[in-house]
Amino acid sequence: MMTRIAVTLILTASPAAAQTRPSSTDMTCQQTIRLVQARGALVLGTGGMTYDRFVRDRSFCEPTELAKRAFRPTRDNPNCLIGYTCYEPGAGDWFGADD
């Protein structure tokens, strides 16, 4: 019984290890934009060992987070606006806040 459970766990974990993360540097600017738009939210490589989570709009962020424009390198554009990233705002991020 324990062997069967161990084999099941190994087999179900294997596909996740084989998946690769899409990279903006392998796609054109338009392809990257379309991918973010189609999926709504995804983790995307941005060159080398760097990656981030990108979203189509603020509805994919947590209620306490804001969305800011995300410019990342693509195959044809070193500064492509591919979507947004979510972040927790600081004290200076609110309208009318004193710096």
C-alpha cells in the first residue's frame, strides 16, 4: 500500500517539474502582450534568471494591492509595455500623501 502511494505521488509531481516558464525575451512585444491579455495573470521570465508575475489589469491583484505598468525586454523591443505588476503601496503611493 505504501509503495502504491509513493509511486502515485512521484507520478503526479513529475509533470510540474517538466514545465518551462515562458520568457518575454523569446517572444515579440505583441506576442508577449497577447499572452498576458489571454491568461490574465502569469509568471513570465524576463531574461536570465529573472521573472515576475504579470497581470492584464488590477482585478488580478489582491484587494490591498495596486497595479503599475510593467515594461520588460522582448525579442524585438528592449522596453515593451507587456502589462502590469501588482504591489503593496507604501505611504507615499496614495494621492495627497505627504512625502
